[in-house]
Amino acid sequence: MVIRIALQCNEADAYLIMDQDNPAPRLLSRPGEGIYNDAAGAIEGNSPFQAVWLSEEVRDNYLQKVRERADEKKFPGPFVFEGSAPADVRENLICAICCN
């Protein structure tokens, strides 16, 4: 994937997320601090950012509201891509309907 987003992580995960020459995510130290990279993980594509940090209680409350709204509108559950494994869009109802 060309676009990569990393939050604070260990060195091994930093190399997995970005590139073998880009350990920058392991240097992140503040909650919510991250790196957006649109250069396939190359170090020159790093753009640091700071996301909002919510307590677990506040975060869980927002997630519950989002799930309730999604259920009302009949949205399917999340579609997760697993690293370098090929994606099967047939597992996503919206993609499956559009592709057939």
C-alpha cells in the first residue's frame, strides 16, 4: 500500500508498517502522535501528526454511538485488510454487491 499510517510502536512494527529504512514510528512518544506517509513507507514521505486522545470511557461512548448509527442505517461491520495477505472483497457486502 502506498499510504501508511503509524502510531507509537516498537522497532519491529515500525519497519513492518513503513519501510526497512524507516524506523521513525518507534520514536513517537506522546499519546495520539503519529506519522502519515504517502510514499510507500519511504522516510522522505513522513508527515508527523497529532490525533486527539480520548479516555477509554469517552472513546467507548463514541464508538457505541457510531455502531448504533451504523446499525440503524444497515451498514455492515468493518472490513479489515490483513497486512500483505490478498484482500477478498466478497467478504464485504457493499463491495460484493457493487462488483457483481
